[in-house]
Amino acid sequence: MADPLAFKRDTLSLHAGQKPDPTTGARAVPIYQTTSYVFDDTEQAASLFNLERAGHIYTRISNPTVAVLEERVAALEGGVGAVCTASGQAGLHLAVATLMDAGGHIVSSASIYGGSHNLFTHTLPRFGIETTFVHPRDTEGFRTAIRPETRLVFGETLGNPGLEIMDMPAVAAIAHEAGIPLMIDSTFATPCLCRPIEHGCDIVMHSATKFLGGHGVAIGGVIVDAGKFDWEASGKFPTLTEPYLGYHGIDFAEEFGPAAFIARARAEGLRDFGACMSPTNAFHILQGVESLPVRMARHVENARKIVAFLDGHDAVTWVSYPELPSHPDHERAKTLLPQGSGAIFCFGVKGGREAGRAFIEAVELLSHLANVGDAKSLVIHPASTTHQQMDAAALEAAGVGEDMVRLSIGLEDPEDLIADLERGLRAAARAAKGR
Amino acid sequence: MDIRVDGALAFAATGGRAFDPSLPVTVFVHGAAFDHTVWKLQARYFAWNGGSVLAVDLPGHGRSEGPPCPTIPAMADWLVALMDAAEVGEANLVGHSMGALVAMDAAARHGGRVRKLALLGAAPAIPVNDLLLGRSAEDDHHALELLTGWGYGRRAHYGVHKMPGIWMTGGGLRTLERAAPGVLHNDLVATNAYEDGEAAAAAVACPTLVVIGARDLMTPAKRGRALAGMLPDATTVVIPQAGHIMLDEEPDATLDALKDFLVD
């Protein structure tokens, strides 16, 4: 950005959305652990409730600590604003509920987080919202799947768990031709590796639990409004372009312009659904965001060393990482993820399910758990955990094999990680021979 | 609301409440390449507290049909024509930056139509930087970035918007990006060419408020004070830390200044 006064990414990570506390001078972001805020007088109170003045009323709707995180992530992503939520899943639900009613339809990449897949496949249909899944590399398939009632195209920067990289600019163009926004879950990439808004995305979401927080201590989510989508021109989003009786007949697109989506998400979605982030969780996640650029660089550096170790190892059948020439999206990764393809990737253990189990039980330094994006390295077997609610066909469609092991590479010394992986692979090889 | 002005469709936001010309009317005029949304909070306040509001989109801006008016006096005449079309006899005029010049010019030449005048980010003349003019002539996105960078004060580049979760400069840039090609250049040329500010200020008969951002780089505080000195009946309010876009940077302080001045 050529704004002569604009701060650069590393500075925004530390400063965006905050000034030293005006009351105490505290340099760190204080935890405003309060439910509510005293009004100056009755007139100011009335003005706050009627959006004539801005400010905090009740922490379910907004909170000063949470607002710092919201602004910071919005700044890092290049958006107009953000809303933090109780979890990444709450953020996804909030976005969907802000955009559509019963009868709505979503076109989604098939390779997404298992929880999101579950929401789309089993839960949203109970509320009259259907989803069609498309392979992330089938760009034209997104066009074919769009129906008159489609209100959202959804995907992930790096597919889960196969790290498929959809052609984001092309899919965005297809969505926009149909008058529909593109929403991207960029949890695996973070704004340090990819800024989806620069590639045509209209709404970015993160599970802030992962790399943004980075230390595995707080659950949270965030949705960022790019502010670029023309809701009026689309004509498909009455929640944003027609008077909302739940707020004195406010027309969000008319009054808030580019911030219409994020304003409605807060004014209605946080107020009525209530899946807000706690101030303490926002504080924990902010500590992670402050070091995000430094950590992501080290995450990627370590991941590259581990990929190099596994690629070609006798006990490994395959490694899927976009920076490897063998990955189908190798060339696209150079364009969309020039700083690195993240620190989460999968490989196959020779010997299938039993060898995979032996591997996971033998490693010590890598923690076997259902999370990614921690400072500590993590390992999981998706077929039996995160994606276990899918049947065989859905697993295949999502690119999840029984031999697949997913790693989330942390910040340990890579030599120690390689020693631990070597231990696991020896156990896997023994299990494979004993079959 | 949509309204026909000189045969073209024009839009004016009414602060979320139906327009009623029988109430005290306040007309808000945006700056170069902006639109009515810059007044969202202030417009809602006046619409819901005993008045009625027209936050206009100048021709070719926002939802109003084009082409944009080529000069400040032409914009001022259009503004008065819009008041005619809306059956508004007399109104408060509130203008920001280029819109302040428009409001001041209207008040100077159509004095009977203006009850009170409020000028935000204003100066007797607003010369435009050559680099900005050149980039805008090419519809270069860099022009929007320069405008955002210089328009928002140093403090605003850290954020901390009064509206929770809103990233200040991001919102400003996106609003500017919505302007059609050529609109920013039209506005900057019109602003740069306006040389009647001193005479217009002297001709303003109504009480006038000059709102100054202490850290304004585009219309520096001393230029705002100079303008106040040229106005026959001026009140000055300086908002500390604010840059040129004080209505977004410090919406409450801006509203307080307007409320104290405009509400009897």
C-alpha cells in the first residue's frame, strides 16, 4: 500500500487498533473484563442504542479488548472491519446467518475443515440452507454449482487436509459474475502468508485459536469484511439492502456503505445469536498476533526442513506440501503463497492404518491432539478424528486416506523434531513388516 | 431518498428516518470522491433528535447520477437546486473539505437559504498537491492511497475507531474506491481551482462554525483559523489529534461541535 503514512505488516501486528490506555497509561492491551459500560447521561445512552454515537454498550456486542483484536486482524487482512466470535465455527455461522435465510444455498470447496463440512452437510440443512460441494481444483465446477438461490461461495486458502489451493481469483470472478461474495477461511495461511482480499475475496475468516493465537490457550474466531462487495448491485441480499425492523428500519448498505456486512453481523448477529469472544481470550490471542510475522516465518522454515526430511524417506509413501514440485498446486502456490505454504501438511505412512497408528504412538515430542497452529508441533490421524464423521465417499472426496498423517509443525529446533519423527517412522516400519 | 434535480436522479440519505421538510433541516455535503456514508453517525443524530436530514451524494457520486459538477460554484448551485426539489426553504449547511467550499459558496450566494453554516476541514483555498492531481488524472489507485494517507491524521493510522472493530483507514480507502473513474480528478481540479474563498467567506451572513483538526495535513489548522478570521460571525472548534477527516476520526467530538452550534 502506498499510503505514505500507512504502517507495514510487522508494525500493524503490534500496534493496530490500540493506543496506550488513556486512564492508566498501560502499554499492553488491558483486559477489560466487564460486561457493561456506564453511560455519560440518558442522551448519550439513547444515542448509543440508536447508532448515532459509537461506543460500547454490552460485551456481547462489543468490548474494548476484543475491539483491538478486531481492528488488528482487519488491518492485517486489508479489510474495513472485523467481528471476533467465540470460535472459528461461530464466525462461519455468523457470516452465513448474516447473508442468507432459509432457502439459501452455499457452494463450497469439498476440502475444508471437518467441522465446517459438518455444519454445511448436517446442521445448516435443518435450518433450510443447503450446500453443494465442489473439488477445489474444479474451478468451473463452482460456476456450474451456483443456483439462483446461492448466496455464498466458500473455500479455504489451503484446503484441509490436502492443502489444495483453489484458484482464488478465478473463483472470486465466477462468484462475482453471479452477484455472490466469496468467503475464504484463511486459518492455515494467516495474513502473513496470504491476504485473500487482494485476490478477490470478500469475507475472510480465521479460527483465531490456531496461528493467530499461536499458543493453544484460547478458542476464538474472527470474520473480516473486505468492504468491496456491492450488495446493492447484487440485489440478492435484503438483510443488507432493505430496512431492518430489528434496528429501527436501518438499511445497512445505505448508511454504512462498505462496512454494511460487518455492521449487520455485529448489530444483529452478535446481539441476537450471542457467540461473542471473551475479553480474556482476545487478550491471549492478541499476544499471539503481536509475534505472528516472526512466528510464521519460523513455522514455515521448520516445515520446509521437515518436508525435506520426509520426502523420499523409506517409510513414507508420499508427502503433500505445495512447495514440492509433486504437489498439483505447486505453481499456484508460487502466486498465492509466495512467502510459504504454511506449516501444516500431510504425509502417508508406508503400511497403512496400523503403521500410522504405530507412528503416532511412538512419537514423543509431537503431541497427538485435535488442533493445529500451535507453537508446539502436533500430529493427528484425520480419518479417525477430525474427519471421522464422514463416510468413505466423503472422505475420498475430501482427499483423506487411511494412511494419512497430518503434522502441524511448531517452533521447536527442527533437529529435535526430525529425531522424533525418525523414532515414529522406525516404529511404523516395524508395524508394517509385522503385518 | 431519491429526488430529481435538474432532470437527473439524485440521492440524499435521511439518517434512517423519513425526510420531513417541516422540521429544522440540516444538509450534509461530503468531500472529494466521498459520498453520504461519511456522515453516518452525525446524520442519524440530527434525524432522530428533532430535525430532518439530507446527506447528499453530489452528482456522479455515490447513488446520484452524473456527470459530476466541474466547479465549486456549480456544485453549490446544484445543492440549492436540490433544496428546491426537496421543498426546503432554509437549512443548516454542513460541509467537509471540498464540501465545505461548496457549502460556503452556497451560503455566500444564496444567503437567504442558509440558517447556519458549519465548515469542517476547510480553508479559504485548498490547493491540491501536484502528485495527487497527476495520479488522479490517470485514475491511479495511488491517488486514493495518498488521499487516505494525508487525509487521516497520524493518530488515525493506529486505528482505535469509535465504532468497535472498524479499521479506520481501510474504511476510508474503500469508500474512495467506490467513486467512478474520473470523479476524484474532477473534484480535485474543482477544489484546486476555487479562488473565491476569501470573497465568499466575507459574504457569508449567517453564523458559521469552523471545525479544525489539530493535526490536519490537507487544510492545516492555521489555514482553518485564517478562514474563521474572514467570516463575519465565526465560532472555531479545534479537535485535538484529529486530521483532515475528523468526522470519521473523532465522530463524537465532531457531533458535539455540530450539536452545540446547530441546535438552538
